[in-house]
Amino acid sequence: MCTKAPSTASPPASETHPSLPHADTIRVRQLAAPIGRFIAALLPVALGAVLGALVLYELQTSALEAELLSRWAARATYTVGDGPSPRVAFPSAGPFDVRRGYTQLPSFQSQLTAHGFHVARQARVSLELAALVAWRVAPPYREPPVTGLTIRGNGDSVLFNAVNTGRSFQRFEDIPPLLVDALLYVENRELLTPFDPRSNPVIEWDRLANASLLYVGGKLHLPVQLQGGSTLATQLEKYRHSPSGRTTGAFEKLRQLIGASLKAYADGPDTRPWRRQIVVDYLNTLPLAAAPGYGELNGLGDGLYAWFGLRLDDVCRALRAPQPTPQGVRAFKHALALLIAVRAPTTYLVESRPQLATKVDEYTDSLARDGVIDPALAQALKATPITFLPHAPVPPPVSFVQQKAPSAVRTTLMHMLDVPSLYDLACTSRCRAPSTSRWRNASASSFRTSPTRASSSHTGSKASTCCKPAIRTRCSTA
């Protein structure tokens, strides 16, 4: 008997997994559509929130800036080699660049070459450093706080020295804490308290936003008091390297920000050591107009001495006293006056001194109100007048015998370098024995006289002894 074997084939999928009825499918789709639209709308918001969090993190920590700018600064380097450099760069503007002779280095080289010198050593700058100078951005190097003419003779003995380091701070620890607190209160309150060690000290976004809003309010004729958004780091770049010490436009502001940021990250992503150095550099170089009979003033030490007859060492000693003394009150009053006067030096220190006194009293009240100084000190400060000298101090006379050789060398250098006056010469170059120093010093080049030229035109001149090949002269700035 034949029987049909049972089928082992699987039943149709439609029987195993029956689909929803058509009406239910439509209903499910209707319910899912709002969820899909919600997800589609939520996705850009979520991405925006993540991006905003990343931006906020960067604004607070400068993590990406620190990594990129420290790498950029590390490539802006130089080496010093024998003979003329195939690639060397010189600045073209900036008050400090002009006053210290950096912008005149090509001219100095030509003048000395015409007088029989040749380049012995000169800086070879990297492409990145050359590009920065071409963009008129100050290169990232440690600038000397004080420069001037130094003449050394045989045995490296000093014949003349226009560099006075006794009126400048060498380290952050040398500055009295009260002076640091006053400076930061007036100019840059968050400088020494960064949110993150990598934070860029050049830009404080909250301060910049506040200054921008106040600027817009002023343009709308609202009753608001304008406030600057520049940090101490940016101010340093402006009055040292911007044309005429001013911000002439958006591109110049960008140059200031780039130059200051590269300096901040030149030693790596951690900016805390540089923040302390900013305080030192600012106090050593802040512009304080020009005193009649003394000349242009830069730095708190020079300002205290030329305007008020106070010595920086005495001021620091008085400010470090455990209890306020009359000497300490007077010292702080005059130091605070200079910190405020830097905003309009000629106006406050020369043209309108009563206006400066009023401004100092206003800041004194603010310092006491915000707990930077105690009320008793504030009261004593307001009772102490700002006393200007009738004229700048006159240096003690030097004997003719001591000045004879240096005067001859200075006069010869003045004519050789085509510098208009001995004052300008004292500010710019120095003639000394070989040494290694920072980028400006290296880029200034070393010059040696040609033996044939020295034996002819220079022989017999007392001033030319420092220019003979046997002694070898280094003419440089910084």
C-alpha cells in the first residue's frame, strides 16, 4: 500500500509571522512619525550642545590653542653662524624697535661695512620666524627689560655703561605683593588666577565681551563708561611693537594677539610662569612720558626716580614693611599714581596733574571697597599728596679724564652709524666684547674690522683702538 510521506517543508513566512493588518500598519506609522520628527529636530540641538560644550571648554582651558601655538612657537627659532646670514629678518616699526635701534640694523651693517668692518657672525632665522617678521608680528623671544650703550676696553673692562639695571625688577619675587595686587586690580585682575594652566593670558573672553558691549552702548549714546578689553600681555605688544604704540585697526590688533600668544606658549602649554613674567615685563617697561632734562621714561623704577625722586629699592623696602608707615604710604601713593598715569602719560604727568590726583583717589576708594587694601591705608593715601620734583635728577659729574676715552668712542660710533645724537646712540647700540644673547642681540651681528682698512685709516686714532682686529669689537643692541 502506498502512502504519501508527510511534507517537511516549512510553512510560508506569512503563516509563521503574520503581518499586521493594513489599518494597524498605518496607525503605527502615524504614531512613529512624530517620534522621527522629534529625533530629527533633536539631533542638531544635541550636536550644537556638544559643539558648544567643546567651545566653552576651549575658551576656559585654551587646550587646542596651547597645543597649536606651542608647536608654532617652537618652530620660530634661529641659530648663529659665521659670516653674513643668507636669511635674517629685522622689524620695521614699533617704539621699542625704533628706540633700541632694531629697525636700523640693516643701516648699521651698511655703515660699518663702508668703514672697513665685515660681518663675523649673524643670525640664521627659521622660515617660520622670517614669516612672522614679514607679517610684522613680534617674534617669540625673551626681550631684555633694559638696553643701552656699553663700551668695554681691554680685559673686558667697562669704559661706559648707559644701562641702569638698578631701577628694574629682575624676578617676580622682587616685586612687593601690594604692588602686584594694585597692578592687577587696575589692569588685569584674572592674570595670576587662570581657570586652567593652559589658559591663554592674552585673551579674557568675559572681559573682551564686556568691553565690546560697552563700546556698542557708547555708540548708541547710552550712559555707559567705556572700558578697555586689552590684557597686560596685549598692552605689552602694543606699546613695544605696534606703530607709534597704538592699535590702528583690526589687523594690528590681530598682530598683537598673535605675538603675545606665541610668547605665552614659547616654553610649552603651561602659561603660569609666563603670567608672572608678564607682570615683571610690564612694570619694567610701561611708558611714562618724557621728563624735561632726563628723556623718555619706561618702567616704574625710572618713573619713580625721574618724576618723584624715589628709588625703586627704597619703595620696595617700604612696601614690604609689616605695618603701614608714612614712608610706605608715600611710596604706594606715587607707585599707584604711575600705574594709573600709564593710560595717558603725557596728560596725567605733564599737562593735568590735578586730574591724576583725582583719579588716584577714585581708585583708592575702589581698592578699599573691594578689600585690596584696608580702610585705614586708604584714608592715609588720600591724605598724602602726590609730590612732583621741580626738575629731573641730574647725574653726578664725571671727571674729564674718565670720560675722555668713552667720549671719543661714542663720537666715532655716532658718526660711523649715522646716529643723530649721543642720546640716540646710548639708547640703541653697544660696543663690547663678544657674547651670546637673545634673538635681537644675535641678529644685530658681530663685526670685525678689515686688517688692511684698520692699518690705514684707523691707525693713530685713540677712538679706533676698540676697532682694531687684535681687540675685536662687537656692535649689537640689547
